[in-house]
Amino acid sequence: MKVSRQSGLTGVAYAAAAYLTWGLFPFYFRALGGVPAPEILAHRILWSGIFMILLITGRRRWIDVIRQLRCPGTVPALAMSAAFISTNWVVYIWAVNSNRVLEASLGYYINPLVTVVLGVLFLRDPLSRRQKFAVALAGLGVAVLVVRGRHVPWIALVLAVTFGLYGLIRKRVRVDAMAGLFAEVCLLAPLAALYVTWLSRAGLSHFGGSGRHSALLAASGVVTAVPLLWFALGVQRLRLSTVGLLQYLNPTMQFTIAVFAFGEPFTAAHALAFGCIWVSLALYTAEALALSRAAGQASRAA
């Protein structure tokens, strides 16, 4: 894909804004401390739906969105992606408010390598020797935590696998970010609305009580949708290798926040595990950049 300098700079700005926003999510969800993760998830779904309706209406995209969603098999596929992304969201929110941001950051570091494995399993993508070694090294990092830390990093694994499966489905479904997100939140909205209604009738709802909590819950639609739209705009303008480098902004920020802002313990087991994964990511990224350069040279030669 040929990218002009101006388009490339714009793409970097959009993608970096998305990843930086996601990287700051621990502060946002920590500010909602005391609100259970399922309730935050339900509001996130409902307010995202409202925001998407306003956005699609404002941009006069209804005809295009409906056309995309009417393609055979699209809505069932998006129902699956909605299940994976909602699981990812609720586990992440719970992790932040349970002082497990460090493990959440590990999940997003692992995610690119999980995506590689899913590509091999479902898309029959070939793996080079260096990529195989990178995946094995990441597996070793997880094993270190299990053996030395005496703990299965289930949060990291769930986040990595659910987001990987979400990306796999969205890659195979031909809808843009706006239509896809709108469909996903609409499919989840009935359950979310039922849950919020039940909380309200049972007197357990946090919405409408604390002004801060109410404002943050209402803002969750914008906080959810806008970075996803920025990300989509960035990907359209960038090479995948550039996107691959930028994606490490998110877990790096979360790692930094967990250790230096929230004071989560960083043990010797963590150091070994993260070290293995950082080296594996360096190998994987170097290989991806080399393949991208080779493809570019072949394209120019042709």
C-alpha cells in the first residue's frame, strides 16, 4: 500500500490518539471504583449505542450502514464478535478495579502473538522460523508466571484470546468500523437494558446517585466509540507494519501506570515473564518490518 507523507502523518496521529486513549483507560475505570464491572459494561454498551445513533444520523450514513449489515452472514458474525468484545471489556474493567492492571497489560502485549497463532489456525497463514521462535518465547514467559509466580495469568490470557478472536472475525466481515460497532452494541443492548432496569428497580444502580459516577457512566459511550473510529481512520492511511509498532503504546502505558501510578508489585517472576515477551515482540516486529520492506521492494520492481 503506497502512503503519501501527509496521509501517513494523519494516519499516525489518528492511530496514536486511539492507542494513547486506550492506554489511559486504567485511570478512567479506576475513577469508577465501587461500581461493579457488569454495571459499567451495561452502561458502556447502552451509551455507545446512543452515541452511534447520533453519529450515524449526523453523518447521514444510515443507508450505507444498513446496506453493509444486510449482506448475508454479517449480523450472525457480528453477534459473535460482540460476545468476544463484551467479554474482553468486562474482564478488563474488573482487572482495573481489582488492582490487576499489570496482568491486563501483559494480555495486550501477548495479543499480537495470539493473533499470529489464530492466523495460522484459521487463515492458514505461514509462520517463519523467527516467528515460531517468538511465539514459543512468549509461551515461555507465560509459563514462568505459572511456575515461579504460582499463578495462571488468566486475565492476560482471556484478554489476549478474546481480542484476538474479535479481530479475526472483524477481519473476515466486510463492514467498516461505524457499521460494525453500531451492530455490535445494538445486539448487546437488550441484555444491557434489562440488567440496568433490574439494578434500578432493586435499588442497586449507581447511575443517578453519585454525580461523578453518573457523568463517567454517561461518557462511556464517547470513550468507547471515538478511539475505535480514530483507529479505523488511522488503519486506512497506514501500512500494517506501522500499526503494529504503534499498538505497543497501549500496553506500555498500562504497564507504566500499573507499576508507577498504582503501585502494583513487579516481582522477579514478572520481570522474567515480561522480559521473555518483550524479546519475543522485538523478534516478531523485526520480522514483520523485514517482510513489509521485502514486499514493498517487490511491488516497486513489478
